[in-house]
Amino acid sequence: MAKFEPKEITNWEHDNTVVAKRVVSVMSQNQMLIDEAGSGITYIGEGAKGLATSADGWSIKKIDESSNPITIKSAIGAWNDRTSLSYT
């Protein structure tokens, strides 16, 4: 196994194209739900383990494959309200 210098490792954590730090959770404490709603719409929700689907706090992505190009928009709210949330 190659030995890497600290500067090299630090550089791997950063994505200079978006000026952000990449962090990956090995053991996520989140739950994920997927709803293939039909007509090319898919919802993907992520919330803390144990968070009720009726509770606010879900991070929800709406993927619209029927549009050209495909759009992915996000909202925060209750999973149960995913079809009526305002996505940006």
C-alpha cells in the first residue's frame, strides 16, 4: 500500500469545482425512502432514523425524468407531503 502525504489526503477531501468538502458517512444514521410515483417522477427522501414520515425534517429530492433535460429539485418537509412541497 502506498503511503500518502497529508497534503494529498487533504486534497482528496476537497472538490475545487464547487468549493466544498467531501464527507462520506460510513455508517449513516439516516433512513431513505424512494417513491416511483409514475409519469417519470421519482421522490427520494432521507431523514434521521426513527423520524416519522409525517414529521418535518425530511430532505426530499424530486427527480423528473419526463423533462428534457432531467431535473432534480430539493425540498425539506414531511415525507407524507412530498407531492405538495415547493421544490427548488
